[in-house]
Amino acid sequence: MSRLIVISNRVKRPGTGAEQGGLAVALSSALRESRGIWVGWSGETTERFTGQIAFNEDSGVKTATIDLEEQDVDEYYNGYANKTLWPLFHFRIDLAEYARDFEGGYNRVNERFADTASPLIEPEDVVWVHDYHMIPLGQMLRDRGHKNRIGFFLHIPWPPTRLLVSLPHHSVLVETLFAYDVVGFHTEEWLESFRHYAEREMGGTVSGDFITVGNRTIQAVACPIGIDTQEFVAASNSEEAAIMREQVDVSMQGRSLIVGVDRLDYSKGLEERFNGYARLLKDNPECHRNVVLLQIAPPSRGEVESYQEIRATLDSLAGRLNGEYSDVDWTPIRYVNQGYPRDRLAGVYRAARIGLVTPLRDGMNLVAKEYVAAQDPEDPGVLVLSRFAGAALQLKDALLINPYSPEEMADAILKALAMPLEERKRRWRKMMDSVEQQDVIWWRTCFTGRLTGEVLNPAEAETAAGPLV
């Protein structure tokens, strides 16, 4: 196999050890498999951009990172990526901010990434660019003369055309995607939205997986990301996980634990989740003293105003809910603003009777798959999952809900608490089959197989890495 060069904003930083999940875990596994290099931002700032590359290797993953200027971070990361594209692509046009400085900084930093990656790319390498931070990077690499096979994968939703056209210079941004050979999405819904834009706004034509605009034809595919299932199952059976589970069990004092694990973000539906849990307690006094919601929500993007607001809102909701329902020996909600290593997190998942994963809109949501993978096969918990998460298309045996409805969420929690063991095991087994078959290796094979021409359709991906579910 050709060497894989991954380029993304987020890079697994050397010496950090186990990660908490998400793209970092998935890409680390893929890079170890393919002898690749991961190129991106170090997360550090410098007074003046020099282009100096820091090379490191940790746990078999080679990285090449650069520092950015404060202005770069403000305009590219906090600005265009997270104040403009992120809310718009998550259907929150009301929160999207449009500023010329943001767009200029976004393009400038992508040029810097192109300059960084360009000398590292050899003629036979396959290049895989990731996520909304890097949409124009493929075109910039082409401008530097690279004729390699280059693919792009979007890890968040692709918005409907009627929303995307609100973005200034939207056509210029989308045109850069046609510099790639393969463009990937998590779900058919996001893929169909992309096709619709290409046809309606660009005069393109669609033929199967291929989209032609002008003289350029690309493949556009749906390929849902998975987790490193074997590794996560091993983590859930580790000594650290067992210790964590025992600590949680002792603290619960026989009560049923409901767990949510989410980055602190308005797309995750945390306010709606707290309101649904409050409705459960209001309408079902028998649940008092018998359930506890543990919400783990590490803060992120603290310099963005909308994230400061969601944190303040959740602080207020948690305080009000605990003030209204707590007793001297029972606090109904434990709200924790920190992350945990994956093995300890796996112990929390296994201790939880219910996994509550209720985003308002999500590209995939790997927490749902991690919760399933961490369960005891002889006594599994129940996954309550938003139908608006990408994972809902694969995990159909979860209790699927509308996260905007407090009553529907409360009803699902009640059903999960009362669910018989045999039904829990049956639902879990079907979901675990999907998590095992469509793991991170399946995802990589599905996408990079298209990129290299080794896999041309989903049936071939089944043969290479397990069946589509």
C-alpha cells in the first residue's frame, strides 16, 4: 500500500497517550496501519510564523506540526472555522458570523498548511485531508503541482443548499472540493445535500457515485466512521476501567446511572438533555433518589462567545435542577467539566445503565459506538440516541428519540430503566455487530480503497472489511 499522508487541524500530540475518542483515535489507528505521517497544527502559537516543522513519533504515529500566529488562530480557527462554518453546517444559521477577516485568515492558514505539507509528499503517496478546517487545501496542493490521489472527508453534516447559499462566496469554497479525487461524508443525507448543491448551484451532473462539474469529475461517497472496536473493548476490560467502574458503583449506592459524554458544544443538545431529564423527575416521582445523570462535558473553544453562553446556561440549569430535587444524600445530576482517559471512561460507560447521546445534529457521534463497545455482554446497558446523529443510521436498535422533545426523552429513559435483560441483550448484540463490522479499519478501507481504486463500490468494501449494516 502507498504511504498515507493525513492532513487535519487536529493532531494527536506526542506524549499524550490514550485519547478520549473521536477523530484522534480513528486516525491514529489508520496511520499505524499505513506507515503514514499526520500533518497539522501543534495547538501552539508563535509571534511570527516561520514554517518550521516539528517532527515527532508517539505510539507508532509520526506527526509533523507547525505553530500558528495568534491572528491565524483568531481568524482561521476561532473565526471562520468555528464562528462561520461550524454553526452553518450544523443548521444554526442564527449563530453564524460572516467577516472578511475570518475568510481571509482561513485561506491564509490553508496556504500555510499547503506549504508545510508540500515537501513531505512523495509522488506515490496518497493524501487524505480532513474536515471543514481544510476544505480548500486540495486545490492549493494542486496549485503546487501535486498530481497525487487526494481525498477529502467531512466529519460534520453538509447543510442543505438553502442554508449553504447564505455563506458569502459559497460557490468559491465548494468549487475547491472538485480538486479532490474522492470526497466523503458520514451519511447518505449529507451526500445527497452535496449532490443537490452541485446540480442546482454549479450546473453539475450526477451519475452514481460520480459528480461532474465542468471538466472535473470526482467520486462522492458516504462512508460512516467507526471506532477501534477491539482496542476499546480491551480498554473496557482493563484494570483501570474496573477500578473506575467500582468507584462509580460505590458512589451510586444502588441507583441507576445515566451517562452523557460530550464536548461542551451547542450542537450536542446538552440544554435539551437537561430539560428532558428534568421532565423525567417532574413527571415520575418514583425516579427520585433512584437515578443519577452524570454529564461529562469538557469545555472547548472557550474564546468563542456562543460556547461561553452554553456553558453559563448549563451551569444554571444544573444548579436549578439540583436545587429543586436534591436531598441530603442524593444529587440528581453530576455535571463535570473535565475529560477522562479512555480506559477510565470505558469503566464509566460499563457502569451506566443508560447511555444518553442526544445531539441536535451530528456528523456521526462516536460516543454512541464507544458506549455500545464498553458494555458487559451478559448485562448490557441501553443506548438512548438522537435520530439526528449520524450513528442512528447504523445503531437502529438504540432507543431513537427526537432530542427537542423533553417528553420523548423522558419516556425513553423510563423505557430503558424498565427494559428486561433479554431485550437489552438482543438490542445490544445487533448494535455491537455493527460496531465490530464497521470499525475504523472498515472506514479506512472504504474510503482509501475508493481513493486508490482498490475498492470501487460498497460490495467490495464488504469483502475487504466486513458487511455494510
